Amino acid sequence: MLASLFLIGALITTPQMSVQAASQTIVEDNVDGMTRAVNRMVGGIVSYARWPDGSAATGRLMCLVGSPRLTERMAPDAPGTASVVVRRLSADAAMLRTDCDILFLGRMPVADRRQLIAWVRGRPVLTITDDDAACIYGAMFCLQNRPASLSFSVNLDAIGRGPMRIDPRVLRIGGGES
């Protein structure tokens, strides 16, 4: 059902339409549990993205802007042969680059967030945040910390406005059922 809704929403966008994904991943009860969960979830999301040239996540650059809420050790664990290099940048530095394939938005001033989201609109840049659980500020995917688990929301409007293609099976990446 959610996959069908996702496909329909990707074709007909409604302002700020977001869907709570059925997917979640369990957070292990230890020091590195959240870090592993975030990196697994982000890697899974990235692995379901397709850039306009049809290519997958192999050799992608993630520009990390702001301070992530859930982990300071961002290293997406993408399945298969996908590899993602992470660079921490200021908002201004990120907008000067042309090689950011993925933009991860942590805590930052609202003005910077709005400027970055406006900057990526129409560009082949996958956007993910852990600082907007309701997914209302324009990122494509929004991580949500829940008791003993991590889940995400999908902003169909943000996906529909850009050239990125997201496989609808992304709704299952956390091991949940849709």
C-alpha cells in the first residue's frame, strides 16, 4: 500500500506531502548502537537512489552540513559495492561545490537550511536530515529517533521536484513491512 502511495505521490506532488515510512531499524543497546543504526539506514536510503544518468550510489560524495543529532560518526553503510565518502562542510562551502551527490543536514540555523534546500532544488542531490522528524523543511528523507529504534519519513514533494529517482522499495529498507 505505501509503495503504491509513494509511486502516486512521486507522479503527482502535493506541497510538503510526506509519508511515514513503515521501515525502521532496531537500535542496539550499547554505546555505538545509534551510530550503526544511522549509518545502516542512511546507506540503505542511498542504495535505493538513482541519479539522472541512471547510476547508483557507487563512489558518491556526501556533504554533511551542520551538527548531526543522532551520531557524529557518519559513515553510511551502503549494501553491495556502493561507497560513500563523507565531507563536513559549512553551508556556504557546500553551495560552492558541484560534487555533492548527497546532502546530509544536521542542526543548523533555519536560514541556512532553507538556503541549502533552495540550492539543491532541481539538482541531482539526495537530501537527508536528522533534524526535521516531520519532514517539513524540504529534505527528501528525514530520520526519526524512536524508543529503541530508528525510522524515517519520506517527503514526496521534495523527491518529485528534482531529477533524483528513488526506488519505491526504499520503504522496506529498515526491515519493516509495508
